[in-house]
Amino acid sequence: MEKVKRTCPGEPSLQVSLGDLQLKNPVLTASGTFGYAREFADLLDLSSLGGVVVKGISLQPRRGNPPPRIVETAAGMLNAIGLENVGLKRFIAEKMVYLRELQTPVIVNILGDSIEDYRELAAQLAQVSGISALEVNISCPNVKKGGVAFGARSEMAAAVTRAVVNVCDFPVIVKLSPNVTDIVEMALAVEGAGADAVSLVNTFVGMAIDLEKRKPVLANVIGGLSGPAIKPIALRMVYQVASAVTIPVIGIGGIISAQDALEFLVAGATAVQVGTANFINPRASEDVVEGIADYVRRHDLHSIHDIIGSLDAREAGAAYVDLELRSAAKSWRDLLQARGTGKIIASWHDFTTTPPRRVLVETLERIKERGADIAKIVTTAESHLDVLR
């Protein structure tokens, strides 16, 4: 098997960091598309990847949904696997034996039906050697809240994040659902709850119909849409989130080539995950690594960081650019230096309450000091009096 070219002394660095987790390059595999890594061991060089994200793990084994569970769509696929997995006990006893020997970071994706499930999963995995980070799938339904997905409400997303962060020492990545009104709100909520990074996007809800039978193609009726079809929407969401948070963003959605991955990096992602492409080309992740390295060399760049977040939306003709007030000072300086005829919106959020009038006035003053043209203050109103403030 042909191995990926090794970086020689003096070549540009592809290294990135996700909190305390150091990656040799920004390319990860996406959960649910790469099994437990061993399945791909004879098809590509696992050590060439920035890391592997394994299939989602729950406390108890899950059989998943009945077939048919997968259907091909135009430029993508729908899946309704139903989070089938071996369960925590077997994962630790069987899968980790192989995974801990890999020469690349192992990130474990976890899922649950309650906050207690997530807390217990994180607590037990915190005692297992060979794990570099956790990715928290908050697209699961909260059975104690009528089946509403944890990732659909900012307060629930934050609660899950806090529960996990409080019981483990390694980096916590929260995987965001795109099936929400405002994904930036979700990102800010989990960042405030202690997340070390966010990954986005998970699949979009969709369905397919057998016209002759007039029945759903999937036994579960609906499924998750992934593949190239979702890339433009995923790219937009990654750009918006990366502009608002200060923690690293991992871009996911329709990445099948190095060009796709590089677009996500330019939009602000620190790393990317390759998912559906693995079903088409088992070497896709390794090909993306090689393609990124080639791009960096051809453009005579010092490191991958010369690419990350390098998009200049002002020169692209954006009429408005929305930046979170709490974003790093450098982000504000760079934006103000690049300002053209467009307007800058400064956003400030409080997802727990509506603060006193004094705090709101102070926030407006801070926005004015930043040099923004428009102020956007979002709070949680609990009564009509909060709205009147």
C-alpha cells in the first residue's frame, strides 16, 4: 500500500490544536462513517491522519433501526442507522484494545438519552487509557423532555456540556446539529458551558419516497442527509460559528476533496472531518491530507495557520458582517482594518436571563467602543417586563 509522504525538515507545518489536543494535521474522520478504525486499516495509513473519531457509543448496546436504513440521493445519501453500536462495556473491552495502539489520536463520540447518560459515559471513559478527546453528539432525543433533541435548545445543550466537562480531563468537543433556528446560539451556549471545541454540522433531516409504492424508502421514514449536497449550507454555518466563538471549530459536511477541506479552513475551521466520502473512496481522508499538504507547499505558506480563517468577507462584497462582542480582540482588529462599505454588527447574548438595565447600557457602550455600526443584543425574556427593558 502506498504511504502518504512524510513531512521533511523545513516543510510547512500542518499541525493544529483543539484545546490541549495536538493534531499532526487538521484531517479527522467523522463518527459513524469510519467504524472503529480497524475496518479501514488495510485500506489506508491510519497514522497519516490527524485523528480518528469512532462510531458513537452509548451506555447500552443499540440494535439501530430496521432496514432499509440507507438510500442514495442526488449528491448525497440519507441514513437512518439509528445509532447502532456495541455499547460502552464491549467498546472498552474489545475496541479500545486495537484503538489504543494507533499512532494517531482517538476521539470517542458519545450519545445518550439523558444528561445522566452523558455524565456516566464521560466518567467511565475518563478512566480508559488511549483516548485523546470526547465528541458529544447532542442530536439525540432527551427522553425526559418529551424527545426534544438536546441540540435543539441552548439550555439543554449547555447542560449536557457541563455534565461531561465536569467529570473528565481530556478535551470535550460538542457536535452541533444544523436542524436549529440559530446554530451560533448553540455554539455560544456550549462554549459558555466549557466546551473545548465544536464540530459542525451533523446531518440534516430529510426523507425519500418510493413513488411507485407511495411509501417512504427508509423504514424509519426520515433520516439524516449528508454528502456534497449539504456542503454550501455547512460551510456557511461553520463561517458564522467561527466568527462568533473563540474555541476551535471543526468543519463537517460534504467534504470529499482537499479543495472542500481547504474551503472550510479558510472559512475559519481549525480542523475538518471527512464522512460520507469514506463510503465512496476509503482513502478519502488520506487523499485530503495529501492535497492540503500540496496546496500549502505550492503556495509557499509557512504553516496551515496561514490558511485558517483567512477569508476576507468584506472584499467578497458582504454588506454586513456579524461578530460576537466577546470574540478575541484580534478578530475585532482584523475586521475593523478590513472594513469597506459594509456594516459591522456586534452581537451579545445571554441565554439564561435578561440582565438589569444597567448591564444592557454598559453592553451598548462596549459595542460602541468596539467600533461596530449596529448593536444586536439577545437575552432570555421571562416576562413582558424583560421585553420592556
